[in-house]
Amino acid sequence: MTIEAEGSLVRVMHLVYALHALGLAIGAFGAATVVGSFLFGWPSIIAVIIGYVKRGDAQGSWLESHFAWAIRTFWIALAIGALVGLVGLPLVLVFGLGFVVWIVGFGLLGLWAIYRIARGWLRLNAHRPMPG
């Protein structure tokens, strides 16, 4: 990979992390929830699409791990969000405890997503690959 190509992919990855961070910020400071905005807001959906389109260009480089990290963060958050929603639903209908499950579950999931995006972006700035 040439230096120019790597620099271009670094800029793309900054854009991906910035879009994810924007999705999280919209949820944190807007009317939506952090998780809802991250999973269903346009910034994060665009970030995932860009990640899928450009990850092949990063194959074999340290940037490949960043594309995988950002894409995986989105899909894991979606799966855990669905699980929290499904577990909480019957508890709301029967006991009213589902609201607690939702608040705690989605709150922790939002913090986890913020951590994942921040950690990835910091390591990108340091030109370090992501683990795993």
C-alpha cells in the first residue's frame, strides 16, 4: 500500500469514527437515546456503509482492523440492543420491571458503544491497529 493510499484510508476511517461519534452525540444531547441514535440514525448507518465499501482497500494493512472494529461495534450493539429489548418486553407486560431492564441495559450499551468508538479513534490517531 502506498503512503498516499494509506493516508486516504486513514482519512476515511476518521470519517467513519466521526460519523459514529455524531450518532452517539445526537442521542446523548438530543431527543433520542444514545443507543437508538447510534443504531438507527443516519450518521452511523452511513458510517457502516462506508466501512463495508472501503474495508477491502485496507486489506492486509493495520487499518483493516479499524474497519472491522467499527463495523463489528455496530452489529454487536444491534444484537445486544435487540436482546435487551426482547428480554425487557415480557417483563414490562407482566411485572413492569422491563423498564428497569431497558434503562440499565440500554444505558450500559450506550456507554459500551461510546467506549468502543473512542478507543478506536484514539488508536487510529496513534496509528495503532485494533486488537483481535
